Amino acid sequence: QVHLVESGGGLVQPGESLRLSCTASGIEFSFVDMAWYRQGTGKQRELVATIAPGNDTDYAEAIKGRFTISRDNPKNMVHLQMNRLKPEDSAVYYCFCFDGRNDDDYWGQGTQVTVSA
């Protein structure tokens, strides 16, 4: 059974940084695409960043230059380094995994990020 567990959320002030982590289990981590999504209050869930097995990355325009996604295959972990946070970055951040070999996908339970003065 696949489990994705996020950590690292919290309350920060505008301009500060946070690092989210997601630990995966029950899956061949080095073969799957990983991503972070977020959902603000009253908003649709949106894609934030993706990272392929070969470390190719892609980012939403709203966070380009501020956020960095990375993966640690030996530890089955994916991270999202978030710098220069803005109030509009406040959301529940979800870890997502897509296994292209069988079209299965999985979600974590989410971690809250709040950016407020």
C-alpha cells in the first residue's frame, strides 16, 4: 500500500521561508513522477511543481524563482523549498505521486501553510 506523508507546514510571515517534505512508502520511488499541489481556501487545487524520475522539473508561473522542488531517491523523499513567501501562497499543500508504468496516482493528506503578518 502506498503512503505519502507530508511535513514542514506552518505559520510564517511574508518574506520568510519554509521547506516541505514528503516521505513515500510502498512504491518504487525512483521510477515515479512526484509533484506538489496546493489548495487555498475557496479555491481549486492547483499544480505547484513537478519532478520526474530523471530530475526534470516544472513550476507554476506564480511560484517560479521562489520555490524549488527536489527529490532524494535513496530516502524516498521529495521536498519543496519555498522562499519569499507571500500571503497568497497560503494553502494546504499536497504531495502527489504518479506512476506512469500503470497510470496509478496517489495523494498525501496535506500540510497547511499560512503566510500572514
